Amino acid sequence: MNPKKILSALLAALMLLPVFTACGESAVQEKNDPQGTPADSTTVTPGGETEPAETEPDVFDGLETTDMDGQTFTFLTSNWPGEAVWTVDDITAEEYTGAAVNDAVYDRNLKTEERLKCVIQEHNLPGSGDANNALQTSVAAADGAYQVWIARLHEYLNMAANGCIMDMKNIEGIDLSRPAWVQNSIKGLSILNHNFGVCSEITTIHKEAVSSIVFNKNLAAQYQLDDLYEVVSDGKWTLDYFAGIVEMCSRDLDGDGEMTDKDQWGFFYQRDTLDAFLAAGQGMICDKDENDRPRYIFDNERNIDILMNSTDIMYNRAICYNVMNAPGDFNIWMANKFMQDEAMFMWVRDVNIPELRTMESDFGILPNPKFNDAVDNYYSVVNSYTGAALCVPTIVDERTEKNLGLFLETMGAASLDTLSKAYYDIMLNGIVARDRESSRMLDIIYANTTYDAGSIGAYAGICDYIYMAMSYANTFASYSAARKKAVEKDIGKICEKIEKRFGTD
């Protein structure tokens, strides 16, 4: 069964429990607190007395209520063949089902439709390629079939260059400073100061595409580890600290003198862990220059150092296991192995954490470790293949031009009180994260998301470097140097097309 549907059912059963009544403030944490510190429910006065928390602000503040006379707004979405967890499934809901996320979507849409007298529809296609073709066909025909496109992050730049989507800053009624827009994504996803894609609280997939380190609390107690939450808080959660624990907690369970998939491992990782550790060290394939143009920096010394140090740990096959080499479905294998107390740490996409809901031993959630003490925070990259942003297809009629901005702002605002709370407060803070400290770690992770301009552009296939992990290769310096010209050529092509069509801001 689709893990998202399992979770929705579990969420529904727990929504009535009073333990969740204090969770409301975390829903907008990612936008409101750049440091990721959890909000308190009370205010402490200078004299030490407490005052009731202020009333939550009106999410619709400044947004007018109007009659759009039944105008239909159609979202174009796509699935992920073979992995149902990456389906965009939080745009529409047919009816109340008792499943928390479904019902939050239904409530959100009902509020939006009632405020604006409009209709929300969705056209869902099997894969992103199908959606891309449908969008291009619609734009070419100027039929206005779609008003919103939920695009995988590595796809929207080409569509912008081809004139299929618009700069969202120029759409009447859109205010990217409002809290429903994920603020880190505004600059992170821009190019030449144009915003063709922005992450929004209308969906949850930008959160699910972030990664974390889960740890086994039973093993942590067995090995008498320091409080790992305090280690994070003290800024000491680094690659070196992490490596020491990984080495300590690996064990030949069957005593055959070899480390195999039957033994206890310090760390389970995947090929995409390379991207995550690179970002956690403040490294990246491309940054951007003063004109917001992607600039290739993958071949610089710092990036190579981060990757070499990361793979010094990951490629040590006596303590770390690449789960993509596991027998059968690696997602199932690693989850089962971890739940059997046979791994200390496991790198996961956050979309996979709910699979641990039946684990008897307690587990905790941590950010990816920093490269060293000099890194000022814990950074988490949003994966460009599975993550998605909101884009606006080229508008072809005056009615949509007038109303779309208000519609998106209203739906985003309505999401803050519904979908965001159902996903973040109830699911993450209630079912998956079993303690307040794990919830605080998630606040830090979501507050410090990053977007790699090189991975998003996928220029000359440069992001395929992660496949080196499958053969334990570490020739990052020669790989990045050899591809520099091709990447820069592709960057030039895409920027030239965008400049020609949209100019520069």
C-alpha cells in the first residue's frame, strides 16, 4: 500500500488526541524562523511570569474575498512511475474520508472555493514527461488548459527557456513575501533574477524531498553515546564526530569475520547521500554570480574536499553499507534492517521516514552532519529530481491574468491552516517524530533548505556524478574538471534563451 495513504489513515485516528493541540505554531516554522528554533506556546516576561501566547494571525490578512463566477483553475501534476511516494497527491480531494491529509486538502480547497467562488481541478498524468508534453501542447495551442503546473525542479528551466511558463514576480496579485511561499526557494530557484518556479505550502513534496539522518536510540544507549540532540545544538555534529560513532557501532553479528548484509552497520547510505553531504558542507555544483547567473564551481578545492572526506567514511565497507546494493527492494530492506536494531544511522529522504512507524525501538531524527566546525548551520538540499515547485503556464486570457494571483495567494494561505498543519504538526510531530527533540531537528532541517543551481539545471548531466557511489569511485577532481566546459556551455545556452525571451532584471 502507498505509504502516504497508510499515514493518512493513521493521522486521522490521532487528530482527536489532545496531545496534538499544542502543535499549531510549527506549521509556518520554515518561513518565520530562519534559525529553526521551535516556537513556545507561552511568553516569559522579564519578571519570570508567563503570558498566554498571542492569537495566531489571520492567514488571509490582506487578501480580498471576491466572486470569480465559477472560474476553473486546473493544476497539471504527475506521478513517479515505480515509486508512489513521489506522486503529487495533495492538490484535490473528492470528499471527506477520515484520512487527515486528504481531509486537510478538502478543507483547504473548500475554503478557497468559497472565498473566491471558483473551482479547483487537477489533471494528473503518469509521469513528468507526459506532463511536460501536455503543457507544451497546451501552450502551443494557446488553449489555456492549465493555470498551474507542479514541476520537478530539474524541469522548469527548459520550459521557461521555451516560453511555456512565466516569471511569477510579474503576475498580478502574487506577493512572494507572504508566508505560504517557501522563502528559501525564491532565491534558490531563481535565474537571472526571474522566478519561474517557487515552492509553496500548497504542496508538501518540497519537504518530502529533503533528507535526514535517523538514528537508533536503543543502540545509542547500548554504546553510551552522548545526547546527539545536544551535539547538534552545540554545533558539534560534524563529519568527524559522525564517523567516530559509525566506526564504534559496526559489528560482525554472525562472527564469520566478514561484514555482510547480515551484520550490524554504523551507517546505511544511498548514492544521493553524496549530494546531501555536499550541501551540508556548504558545497554545490553551481552557485550564482552577482547577476543571478549559474556559475560552475564543482571543481573547486572545497567541494572536492567535502566529497573526499564524505566518501572516506561511506566507502569504508567495514562500517558503512550502500543499501542500493542490498538484495531485493533496497527501501524495504534498509527499513527492516534498521527496525531490527542492526544499523546505528540511516540516511533517508523524509518521505521514507513514515515507513519506520511500526519500529519497536525508539528512533530519532538528525540533520546531515556538517563538514566541519566552520560551517555555520545545518543545511539540507531539496532534491531536484523528486522535489517540485509551483509554476504558472503562459497566460492566454484576461480573466486568468486578473484572477490567478489572488487565487494562488488564497489557496496558499488556506494551506497554512490545513495541509501544512496536517503534514507537519500532526504527522511529523505526532506519529513519526517520537520526541520533542526530533521535532526541533525537523524545524532546523526545514528552516535551512538549499537548492543547488547546478543540479536544478542538470547541465551536461553533471548531477550524474552521484552514480560514482555505486562503484565506490572517488575521482571527483578529474570528473568535475573534465565536464566544466560542457556544463558552462549548457549554462550559456539556457541563459541566452531566457535573456532573449524575458530580458534581465
